[in-house]
Amino acid sequence: MTVKEMKARLRAINAEAAKVKEGDTEALNRLLTEAEDLQTKIEEAEARARLQRAAEGAAEPAGAQQSGENGTDPEDSATRRGKALKAGNKVTKKFAVKNAISSSSAVLTQHTANDVKPGFNEVSSLVDRVHSFLLLGGESYKRGFIKGYGTGGYTAEGADYNDAEPVFGYAEMTKTKITAYCEEPEEIAKLAPADYDATIGGSTEIAIRKYLSRQILVGAGGAGKLYGIFYNPASADDDIIDRNTDISISKIDANTLDTIIYSYGGEEDVEDVAVLVLNKLDLKEFATCRLQDGRKAYTVVNNGNTGTIDGVPYIINSACKAISASTSSAGDYAMAYGPLSNYEMPIFSDLDIQRSTEYKFKQGQIAHRGDIFAAGNVAAYNGFVRVKKKVADTDNTPGNELTVNSAAGSASGKTVITVSPALAEGHGYKYKVAANPTVPNVGDTLSAGYTNWNGTDEITAETGKKIVVAEVDGKNVCVGSGTATITAMA
């Protein structure tokens, strides 16, 4: 983190501390520890900067020249020559050519900056904000959490007590190896006065941190992978974040932030100190959202990768699909909201970065590599509320996006179904047949009650009944549907 980012984080910590509930000393101590660590780093960076400025100020000025010929005052030399000429004496003067000098007729000194100008930040601060801790030499880590508590009840005298056992769950985290590798020509290290060598070597660390910051959100789970906040197990019974609590929205409006905040937490509370993780494009939507009278709907304060929206801390992470982007699809995860301590990232090794000149010695290449063993998973039941993109139904009329026709098939009880417009790339069809089937809305997730269809096979159905055909994306989210009355071969 840069000094600017660390100072921005200190301000955010102060805002979070103001929201900590009275008596929650653990949360306050955690924020205090982080703040003290950041303050130490800021002071060290500022001290180094002062030393560098002092060293630069003490340097001898380059190219200092003495005045006059051979270090004498030029006016004195001219006076002496003038007096000699008046007295009839001979004088000598060094001959100086005063041609116009251009860059094409002279060899100009080539200067190179003594540092490397960094590019834009590509590492989300999310990687620094989740709960990470060292378990050096470990292989795996298991975190237990409570999914819910039982409820007491009235009991007759002498009868059995009501069962009220808490329900437990466990988050599994298995060691994964994350690596980065780069090469540079030896001329960079040998000839360039700027610190290119250290910059390229440090890029391996940046690459690893960049990857970790994305996997915290989109990690696919399983062997050799982190479990991301957006991860859904194959079975809903194994959900750590109940997928049914996900929010679907089609656009960001004046009520979006309240919808997210009040969707998080249990039945008896709203939120703890929580952070909104989102794409930069959606942050722009919050910033430009207007009320009917033209005033801004939200007050957005930017501090690099972080900031606040109406006082709610946010972190930008490009792994989030933007709701406002036309390239994102229905069902794509766009935001996550919750306390970042609800995601745990055990570190099983130090970040190891090595430099070698031996691998491509003949080619004169210097190699850098870095690796770390880590794991990660959501460590609290429903520890985050997740926001998905919902494709809006432009006319608010379900079932008119597709034109579906039915004709008699090649065998008894079979019907030929045709659909237009053509199926979009990456999408598929689902259908159901009934006397009066329910027509799905655009944005609905279709699973139970529907049958997959390849778009060409004849379908077994009874004449007179109705068929609903829905086009779904890769996440089984409806993007359009249509209906028809069945005509089957008698």
C-alpha cells in the first residue's frame, strides 16, 4: 500500500470504530492493532523520504564553472587587453567558435531518471483487509461456525424438554500454491541507472497479491483453489452463504444501498461494521445517481482503491462483474457486503521471492519467481450478502420475448417445437408442459419443474396443453420465454 492508501485506510478505520457496538472490545482492539501497524509504516516511509531529500540537497552541484578565462573575471581580462591595445602592444586571445549548435550537430548528454514511474494500481486492498493469519508449515485449516440456534417452548410438567440444539457448520481450507514468474534481460540490471531490476523482481509479489485479491471473491473451491465469497457448492445443503439470500438488481438507483444494507444480518439485527466490495463501473453509477430533483442520491468519497458511499466503506475489485456493464450477464455476481473478518485466509508459508541468473545463462536472462502457500474461505454462516445482476424485462410482460410454435411430430404424441429469435451463444432452453403453466419472469432462476431441451428434439406432449419454453444463460437464469398451445401427432 502507498502512503496515501495507508492514510485513507486510517480514516476508514476511524469511521468503522465509530460504529463498533459498546462493549465489543475485540473489534476495537483489532481496529487499533491495524491502525498502529499502519501508523508505523507511514512514519517509516516518511522518514525514508526525508532522508532522501536531505541527501539530494547535500549533493555537489554538477557542472559548476569558474568565471572568465582560466577562472578569472571576464571583465578584468577584457580591461587588460584594452589597455594593452591602447598602449600599442600585441595581445592574444583564445579563439572561440560560436556556431549555432543543434541536437543533430552535437552529442548531447543522455539523462535517465533514477527511479521507475509506477503504473496504475492493479491490486485491490481486499487482500489486506480480510482476516489473514500465519499457520506456517500447516496443510489445512477448519473453521467451525454456528448456522442457527434452537428455540425454546412451553413444556407440560413431567414432559420432555424442547430440543434447542444449535446447528453447526464447518469451513474447510486446504493449502494451495500460488506462483508468479518473470524474466528480464541482463542489460536492464547492468546498464540502466534506474532500479528496474528491483522493480521487475517486486512485480512477482504484486502478481501474487493481485491474484489472491481476485480469488477471495471468485475462487472456484476444491483441491488447489481458494473458496471465494461468490462460490456456490454443488449442493445447496453445503452452502456457507445461503444462495437464496442473494439479491438480484437490474440497475443502481436511490434505494440500492438501503436494499443491500437491510438484506444483511439476522432477523434481529441489521449489520456490524461492514464493507461493500464492487466494480469501479458500479461505483460510478452510485456517484452519478440522481434524485428526481437533480440532486445526487449518494455522497461518494474516493480514497484510491477505497472510500465511502454515504459513510459505508467500499473497496473496488475488478473481479466483481458490473451491473451497469452490457458485457455482464444475468446471474453474474456484482457485489458483496459484510464484515471482511468473515473471510479467513490462513497463510501456510512466507512469500518466497527468488532471483536466478543460471536458468537462461546463455541468453543473458535474469529470472524472478515467487510463491506462497495459502487458503481461504468464508468463515461465518451468511457472512456476506451477495448482489447479482438481474436483466430487466423492458416491457414488464413475461412470456413475450420468444415466439414459440408447435406442429405435429413424426410419431404419435410427439410435437415439433420451433423458437425464434435464435438461441444466443452460451445459452440453452428449458421447457415445461401443463394445462396452464406459470410463465417465468426475466431474471428468475429456473431449476425444479423444467426439462432441458436441445432445441431440435421432438417433445412428447398432449394436444391442447400449453408449453412454456425459456431461454436461460449458463447459470439457469431466464433471459426470455414464450408459450404455445401443443399440436401433437394423433
